[in-house]
Amino acid sequence: MLIYGLVARKNYKVRFTFWSVVLVLIAGATGWAQVSMSTGMNYEKVALKKWYVANQVTTFLTGPFSLPLGIQFDGANIWVTNSHDNTVIKLRAADGAKLGTFSTGNSPHSVAFDGANIWVTNLIDSTVSVLRAADGTALAAFPVAPSPFGIVFDGVNIWVTSGQNNTVSKLRADTGAILGTFAVGNTPYSLAFDGANIWVTNSGASTVSKLRTADGAILGTFAVGNSPIDVAFDGINVWVSNLGSDTVTKLRAADGSTLGTFSVGHRPHGLVFDGTNLWVACDGINAVIKLRAFDGAILGTFSVGSFPAGVAFDGANIWVTNLFDGTVSKL
């Protein structure tokens, strides 16, 4: 649920210039491969006696110049937003086989799963698309506030950030009706649900906001590092990747107290919890960092593609979108 440093800026026209530069840079690349391997020891696979892939990261092509960004697991498959192609693709988690490519709105960004359907924020259209997870059929598109970045499901409703209006909107999942719009900090970006509350990274304010799901009331605003991007819940605590500080902050979900700030690789973006550890995509080093949730200790650094952004966990493996490569890596 992430992009790059430009999220903290209000001049969104700059963003189009950035994409233009990206496309020029990528256009010079050749030798696209459907599957490639890169190094990075995965000790968990050694423990499972999968020695033949213990030193490998499998990478699947989403499409040249597709600019894959958001990523979500639906219990069986992986969904990836192709921000340049205006599509979302469905990959079988077991082997990465592409099961479908489906149209969305303009510049799809983040993706969420509600147990039956896939929800996608469309940054330029200021809409969210709803697709049936079973077959990708487009079910609806609902207008939301300008520049929707992040999206999350709370078990009943959908929550969407508006980077331009500094708000979060709550939508009813069955109808898409807006149930409320709530002011948060400057340039809200990503969201996480902790079982009772919604946490929002305010990338332009270096804070996170905690909202009560019942009525959107602000329960607290807590300082973190510079340009917080993604946020994840580990069952007890909330973790935040700080793009501008090269750190990850750990907050106690109960009261927002800071429990630790941990240095990671350059420019941390996507963040996910695997049941024991946190995984952080760092585009500045083209790698994913594995942190122990107990104490934030770095357990490994794994090379992936160019400009890793979104991260997801499928119950066994970590998936990473590589924005500049047009690929998704599976660790």
C-alpha cells in the first residue's frame, strides 16, 4: 500500500512527470523473462527441506512497463495492481500462474479483500473498483474523495484514505454507500485494522491516527518517523514504515506508546506481518528486510527486483511488487 516520496507532496502534477521518467528508464531494459532467480538465503525453506530453492527468489512478470504497486492475498490467490496499465492481475499463489487480467479505473493503487470481492483504489479517477474474486467480474465502481491511496476492510466496512482532502472515508461493503468521512493528518496514505480500530499513516505529518471503527472518532494521534508510509498490526502492536527516516516504528496498539524505533534499509515502503516476523520492502536497496516482531532484530535481508513497493503474505510465502521491473517476487 505504497508509492514513493511524492505522496507527501500536494502537487500531484509532479507525479505524472515522475511516471514519465520511470517509463523512459524502463524502456531501455531488455530481456524480460517470465521467471528469474536472484540470491538471498531463505532459512525457512532449508528447514522445510526445500534446499533447491533455499537460495532463490522466484519472480513473475506482470508485464513490461506495468508498474505493479499494490498487492493482496485472498486466501488462494495474489492480486496485484498494475498502476500504468489500469488493470489488476490475479496470480495463483501456489505457482504464480496468471489466472486473469482485469480492468480497473485510472492508476489503480492499493487493493483489499472483503472475503468475497476485491476492492481497488483508482488514484486519478477518485473511485474504488469492486471485482468478484472468483472470476474478476467488475461489480461496481464507487466515487470517493480525491486521490484515494490506501484501503482496508474491517470485517464489515471498507475504509479509504484521501491524500488530497486529508480524510478517511468509511464505505459499506455491501453497497458502497459512504457512511462517514473523517479528518485525519496531512496526506493520509495507508491503513490497518487492529480488530477494533483503524490506524492511518499521515505521510505529510509524520504521525499515525487511530480511529474508532464504530464512529470514526479520533482516539489518538501519535508521532512516528518522517514520511510514514505503510502500517501493519501484529496482534498486539502496530508497526509503521518511515520512508524518510529509514526506520520502522513499533507502537502499542492499546495506547499508542512507542515501544521501539528500528533502523532498516534505505526508504522502507511496504510492510507485512507473517505471524511471527515483520517484512519490510526497501526500495533504496532493492531488498526486503525481515524483522523479529518481539524485539525488532533484523533476521535477514533478501534481494528482490527494482524498487520493491507492496508486500503481502500468503500463509507460507512473502510476495513483493517490484515497481520498476514490472515483476512480482515470491520468497
